[in-house]
Amino acid sequence: MLGSTHGTFTTDSRRARVIACGEQPGPAVHGRPAEVDDLDVSGRPLYAAVPDLDRFFRPESVAVIGASDTEGRPNTGVTRQLLTWAERVGARLHPVHPTRPSVFGIPCCPSVADLPEQVDLAVLLVSDPLPVIDELAETKVKFAVVFASGFAETGEAGAAAQARLATAVERSGIRLLGPNTNLNAFEEFRDDLDGPAIALITQSGHQGRPVFALQELGIRLSHWAPTGNEADLETADFLSYFAERPEVGAIACYVEGLKDGRSFLLAADRAARRGVPVVAVKVGRTETGARTAASHTGKLTGADAVVDAAMRQYGVIRVDGLDELQDTAALLARARPPVADGVVVYSISGGTGAHFADLATEAGLRLPELSQGKQAELHQWIPEYLSVANPVDNGGHPVGDWRGRKIIDAILDDPEVGVLICPVTGPFPPLSDRLVRDLVDAAERTDKLVCVVWGSPVGTEPAYREVLLGSSRVATFRTVANCITAVRAHLDHHRFATRYRSPFDSAARTLSPSFRKARALMRPGQQLSEHAAKQLLRAYGIRVPREQLVTSAAAAVRAAGLVGYPVVMKASGARIAHKTELGLVKIGLTSASQVRDAYRELTDIARYEDVPLDGVLVCQMVERGVEMVVGVTHDELFGPTVTVGLGGVLVEVLRDTAVRVPPFGEEQARDMCAELRGRALLDGVRGRPPADVDALVEVVLRVERMALELGDDLAELDINPLMVLPRGQGAVALDALAVCR
């Protein structure tokens, strides 16, 4: 679609750039050194490295540095739990303490150097872990855990201490969990539960408790990674590892901040490739939340709109509450892929069904009207005066006998139905008891999803505790909102999984010819004039109006004749950011006299405002189209980001924009346009023709390529307005602002 600007170039040219710039191949991928082909145009890895964490979660030998058995001391409780855990996983535990001959009856080593064998995991119960890391490096320990706090979460001094720790860990070759972590990785997981498991990642241990408690409801958990301050091992490492585990059906995350945005996206990409759903609570939607999260873990929270867009881009399902995390992860881990996306609401109360249907439809679930034939079939068992179009109201009595199961089976046999949801607002024995038993039995014989919302505030009823929770096929919820959130996530995830194509597979490995032209135009630390910014766009094949830069009134008149009347005249200078507000734009000029007058007026204003000019632009006037904005900004977490939205004055009034993090392909660029609230303007409204969306998408992709290749050198790019002409006529960048770093 994009010709040479977005084409494929030889690996040799990329390799030459790596050698010329003195770059080194990237980090290991799948345990092997990264090759040049594993790097993008900026020299960054294209694939997530998967750390081998088997010996962390299932070590053969464990050392506890600072072990204690003196009652009342904090280290004693930790040592006791680690001892119990080591026995459970079959690991040999070696307590280490300089003054104790034994701990809990186990001979104690006075120092790390005295350990009787090479250990897989060392747990540090000391306030200053730095000296111990150097000792452990000499014994070839694979993993270490640091519980101590007082690092990046406490401010500048703590951040400096954490940086020293991270440097020591990197030098040692040890992989470290923490600091400021806890014992969650060493919890007792139930081994009597079957089915796909949830793997849990949390930066605050307490916030993972609700998910861990799912085991009490019969839902399996396999791992818990409490990442803490992430001086070394981070959320992305565990995400990549869990995505490769065959027993993991879903990954649940509580994230306060990300250590590195790129690493997180590579890990999310790995999960998306494997079809493993990732559900995340990400703190920082508000300024207060972001500030609190930063003080807790010392991480970057990132601009929330960018975080949100990046997660959606890679299929990470973002939820707001721990209860939603619980229910959504549980459903995604256990439910089979949907055979259809139609949802039917089935209830014993018309009011319940109507209320639920309103909420579900508003949330984006599709509630198809059942066919006339299917409605006639249901009316064999349900009175004619009750509605069975969807929602299906049975009136109550049919669920108390043989008719109840017939109704459920008939609904599930409809090919348009993929999900049956039955809200039970409160127990009403014996009808509700018979109803849930029929639902559980029907769920066992179908490959469709059956959900029940058990609305009783008590939750001790046998129908709930024994029948519903005893079923591995029925998804049971306690609230309507959580059910709708989880079902929507389930359908969205599988739609996403079927169409997902990793952007990293097709990401550019080499620089385009456009890069060399553009690089020559860059002025480090400066804002480019409009004329220079448009030259930058031209280098990447983005269309701009016919225009000439002139420095006299006579030259302006000659330029207008060449460009063609009517024309637009604009002052051009590196220090001009808002020309319109300063009166430095004149539009609709139709004669030589108007052009001469406009030139004099523009230069007079510039002199008065003390704005240096590199000249005056005489531009082709482009009127008929939809004004859009396409731009590049830098996010502190993810680096270059690309934005598209409604342009002109609307960009500041409506703030209707969509964001993506490069690399991305044509499909994502089209999705950006489709997400806009003002998308109807592109489709054509009030008699106006449809806009050339293909041309808009092409500009977005060319800007994305520019963002990737120029990287940090391009601090900001703002094409506003980009005039998207009627279908088939292209798009023209009428104005542009570029800032070099």
C-alpha cells in the first residue's frame, strides 16, 4: 500500500547501520542471542525474551539468608513459611546465619560461602541486600528474593539505592525478585483442582488476595508473582513466562506502574500470539491514583490514555476493580471459545430480564431477536402472553417441572446463540433450585457458555454453594455488572485472537530511503518552520499543497500565479507555533494586489511581534474535505506514539483522538479511525461525500514509519489540519509543526 516508504529492505543495510553506529545485538530471545533480524529500525528487540523461571517456582535447593527460629521475630515467621513451602515443592532448605548453629533443627551455615551445594534460590531476610548479592554471585545462585523496603518507593535516596542494587544484580548474573516484595510466591496452592489455571502477577501483594481466594470457589491458580519494585525481574518477564506455560488459561495482573513500556508490549504480544488472555487492573486513571502508585512502587505510571490504548492494541483486557479482575480472569481461564456472539437473557421475571437486557446492550453485547420459529417452539412451554423474543421470560412456573430443561435446551440449540445468561435476583426455592440444576446439567452437554448471576446477598444457599460452584461448566457471578464485563471480555478476547497478527513480525528491520532525506532536515533542539516541517513530510511521501516560500512581495505575486488562485499566505518561521492567533494567515486571496498587500501585512505583524521569519508561504488553497489531525508525541513509558483525530479547531474543543504505539499495521490504523466519536464525518454527513479514508490510513502509516525511524530525534509532530478529500482524491497536509530533540 505504501510503496517504497513502507517496503522491505535488505538485512545487510540494517546490519551495516548496527556496525556503523557501534550497536550490539539485542538481548536474548528464547534463550539465544538476538540476531540483527530480531531488531527493529531503532535497534530494539522485536520479540520478548522468555526467562527460564522453572527453578524459581520449583527449586531443588533454597538458601534463607538471615533465617531465624526465635519466636516473635519477623524473620521467624518467614522462615517457617519458607520451610513449609520447600517441603511442599520438594526443595532442600539451607538456613544461613552467622551466629546460629541451627534453625528449626536444620544445621545453619554461617555464610553464603559455606553453603553445602549450589542453590537455585536465595531468599534474603536482611535489611541491606547489596553485600549479599556479591557473595551469592560467587556461588552461582540462579535467583534471589529481596523483601527489604526503603528503595525507589521512598524517593530519590531510595531510588539511588535501588539503582545500585540493580547494577549489582546485573553484574552478578542473578535474577532478582524485589525489593519491596513479599511471600506471595510461596503460598500454598490447592493441587486438587482441575482445568486451566490463573497465573497471578501483582505489584501489591494484598491486591492479589481476591484472585488467590478463587481457589475456595473451585478455580485453579498455578502461580503468583509479587514483583514489588522490579529492580530486575518485572511484570513483563512473568507475563512472557506464564504465556508459555501449558497449564495457564489466563493471566491476571495488578499493575501500579510499568518498568519499561516496550518490554510490557513485547510480553503482551507473546501472550496474544499464544492466545492466552491477559486481564489487568492498571492503577493511574486519575492524577491521585498515579501519584499514589508511584510512591508505592517507584514505577512510571504513564499517560493513562496511552496505557489504555497500548493495552487494547495487544489484547490486554483492562478492568477497574479487583472483583472484575477476579470474575473476568476466572471466566476467560475456563470458558471454551464462543461458537457465536449472540447473547440470550433468560429469567423467571420479565422485569429482571428487561433490566439485564438494557445493561447488556448498553455495554455492547449483541442480544439478537430469536426467530419466529424459535419463539413458536418456546411457546410450547411458555404462555403466549410472555415475551420470548430475547430476553426470554418464562413467568416462573415452567422452571419447576420438566418444561424448564426443554426451554434451556431449545435456546442453546439456536445457532445464533453463543451465550445464555440467567440472572437469579434472589433464591426462590424450589423454583430456583430446579432452575440452577437444569442450567448445570444443560451446560454439561453444550459447548456454549452458560452464565448465572446469583443475586442473593447471603450466598450460603445449597443451590449456590453446592450446585453452581460445584460445576466447572457454569460461570457463576454475584453481580450483574461483573457478569456483563466478563462476558464482553470473553467475546472481545476471542474476536481479537482470531484476527491478531503481531505487528512485530512485519515491523521494519531496516531504514527506508526516506530516513536519510528526513535526517538531513532535522535541527537538534529546534522547532522547524512550517516550510521545513512540510519538507519533512514530503520526505516520507506525505502530500502537501503546492506552495512556494518567498521573501518579497513581487516574488509572492509570481508564486501565486504558479500555484494558482485562490491562494493562502502564511508567515513561516521556526518560532511561530500559532499563526492564526497572531494574524499571520491570510486565506482566499484572488488577485495580485491582494497578494502584495497580504505580504506586507504579514511581514509587518511579524516585525511588530518580534517573530523572525524565513519567508512567507504562498500556498494552494484546499477547501473541500474533512479536517483531521495526525501527530507524534513521546510517552515516558512507551516512547513515540501516533495520534489521529478530528482536526482544525475541533482538536482542542472535542479532544476526539485515538492513539497507538508503533509498530502497528494497516488494520490498527483503520481501527484508530473507527474509534473516533466523529467517525461519521469521514463517512459523509448532510450530503457531503465520503472522505478518502484509505488516504488517511496511508498518512497514519507513513507518520508511524517516521516515528519509528526518527525515534527520539523527533520530539513532536503535529499535522493539523490534514485535509482528507472526497474518496479517491487523497489527503493533503495543510499545516505542520515539528520539534526536534
